Amino acid sequence: MYMYPDNLKAKATLWLWELRDIGIIGVGLLISVFALAQLGIMIPIVLTAAYAFLSIRFEDISILDFIRYAGAFFIFKQQLYEWRF
């Protein structure tokens, strides 16, 4: 029995990330470990952890997308209100 994703057009996912994100996180962690071991700086590992958190996907929307939509709704885009009787 074969199980296919939605109409064969859904992106491949592993746990909570797309496979592209898993690759980026893996390469970022590798560079972060080398930077921490050789240079003693933690900035790359913090950036990798932040990217890993922001790229988590729930039902085809990532946390970063949700923050963008919320910022656009509450701060950046003008809301139009009409008062009528």
C-alpha cells in the first residue's frame, strides 16, 4: 500500500520542517560547531537555532509566516474602518 502526499504536489516534509529546511539547518549546525570549536563564538549556533524555530511548519504555514501576517495586520498595513448608522 502506497501513501501519496496531497495530489503529489505537496512539499516533502520531515517532522516539522520541509526537507530544504532540514538541509539548511544541518549545514548551519555543522558550521556552528566548527565556529564554536575553533573560534569560540556562539553567534552561528544562535542564528541556526533561530532559523530552526522560525521555519517550523504547522499545516503549511511557518512561524515566520505567521509573524509576518500578524505584523502586517496589526502594524504595517492600514486598516479601513467605516462608521455608519
